[in-house]
Amino acid sequence: MTGPTLWRTDGGIDATTHSPLKLLFICSRNRIRSLTAERIFAGVPGWDVRSAGTQPGARIVVTEGTIRWADVVVAMEKSHLQRLRERFPEALAERAAVVLGIPDEFVLMQPELVHELRAAMELAFEVELE
């Protein structure tokens, strides 16, 4: 893992003004990485989480509405964020975005994937997760 990259398009996130902080996890098909993230972070106090995919055959396909719901868009790869910028430039411009740098080489809920997601989120959001 190369570590997360944070793009702040809205001047940053003040978690005190976003309670709960709404996080939208994005990958290609919303079947492994973003779905795992949604499941493992669903119980984090102060976070409201959802997930979606960028491809037409995704389990849940990302829409402008799902982006507008989020305070922060959390993409697994740079290509996911680029696709969102191309399809939803106005909606994405109003949100902070994070790229975690998680490659597509895992299965759903794989312990190594869970570990990488937790480590990347701790680094990106400067929090300690159990």
C-alpha cells in the first residue's frame, strides 16, 4: 500500500460541523473493496457510511445524489476519483475526496484488506480505529 492521498476540494473537513461525518466509499464494482469498507466502518461512532461503484454493472452504481449525500468521497484508486470528476464535476467539487491506494487484489472481507483499509483510514483521518 502506498498510503492515502487527500484532495481537499472544499477547503477541508471540520468534523465538528459534520455529525455524523458522511463517508462514501467508491471502487469499481462495489463488490469487494468499497463494500468491505462500508461493512467494517458502519459501526464507527460519528461516521455514517455508504458505498458504490463506478462501473455500470456495480452492485450499487454511484450517482450524483450519492455523491451529494457525502461529506467525504473515499476512493480506493486514483482512477475511481478521476471517473467521478469526469461524470459529476460539480457535485464532487463541493466535497473533500480521499484516495486510499487500495489495489484490486482482495476478496470480500479478506483480513489483509480489512487491515489495509483500517490503516489507510487511520492515516487519512488521523483517528485510531479498533
